[in-house]
Amino acid sequence: TPLILTTKESNCFQTRWPKVQQFVIKNFLAIGLLLVLFVGLACPTPGDFIASQKLQGYKIAKTLNICTIFFISGLTLGSSGNKVSAQCILCLCVFPSCNITDN
């Protein structure tokens, strides 16, 4: 026989689903990190392969992850911060050999 939800069960689903959805959206980063952690622990071989790839001595996965984190963090800045960030990136692209920490 097919599974048929009663009115009480469907109302329960309709009232709980928005709460579950809000919880997942609010805790997306933590849930995602835990999911990736468990997948990585269960099957480490693909991660080991990706982590071992290098280009001119730089680990590709590590470098891309760091760049992605800083890019996303930059997007969360206010509009004035975005303007300054864009100017810094443009400066580093035009003059890649300049070190902005030198006095």
C-alpha cells in the first residue's frame, strides 16, 4: 500500500520544515565543514592526490583555498573596502614585483 500522509503528519512537516531550513541556512558553514570532514576521513585517497599536486613548488589546492577564502572575505567588506581591495589587486597585477610591506 502506498504511504499516505495524514493531515496531522503533513501539517507537522509544513510547520517543521521552515525551522529546519532556517537552521541549515544559519549553520551552513559548520554543517558543510562537518560533512567534508567525515567524507575526507572516510575516503582520504582523493584528498591526498589533490594535496600532492604542485606547480612551480606551490601546492595548488592549498593556494587556491587560501585565495578563495580571502576573495570571499573581501566580498563581505563594505563598498569602500571593495574599492580599496580592487585598487590593491590592480596594483599587484600591474606591478607584481613590488612588495607593499617595504618601507
